[in-house]
Amino acid sequence: QVQLVESGGGLVQTGGSLRLSCVASGSIFGINFMGWYRQAPGKERDLVARITSNGNTYYTDSVKGRFTISRDNAKNTVYLQMNSLKPEDIAVYYCAARRTPWDQNIWGQGTQVTVSS
């Protein structure tokens, strides 16, 4: 089994920055895709950014140029650097991991991000 533990959420003012971290442990061999999703109140959980084991990245349009996903394979950790935060970024952010595009995601417990206007 794989366990994911997120940290780094909190309260920040509009325009501020936060860095989320997600540490993977357990049976992590073969984990190729790691990413961040977010779920705002009353909305579905949506993909924010994703990174593969060889560093290929994907970002949803609303965060391009503001968020950066990175991965330290030696530390089994994925990061999400969030700059220029906006109130519309308010959500619970979840770390996710999977081995192939056809697998279901393994989820972390989530971390709250709140942006004050």
C-alpha cells in the first residue's frame, strides 16, 4: 500500500504564496504519476497539476504561470508552489498518486488552503 501525507496548507492574503508538500511512503515502486487536485465547497474534485517520474508536467489553465509542481524522487516527495494566490484558489488540496494512467488514484488526507481578500 502507498500512503500520502500532505502538509503546507494555511491562510494567506490575496497575492501571497504557499508551498504544499506530499510525502509518499509504503509500496511506492512504480509510482509514475503524482499530482495535486483541489475541491472547493460544493464543487467536484479537479486536477490542478500533475508530474510524471521523468518530470513531464501538466497544469490546469487557471493556475498556469502561478503554480509550479516539482518532484524529488530521492525523497519520494512532490511539491506544489503556489504564487499569486486568489480567493478562487480556496479549496482542500489533495495529493494523488498512481502507477499508470489506467489506475485509480491513491489519495492523501487533504490540506486546506484559504486566501483572504
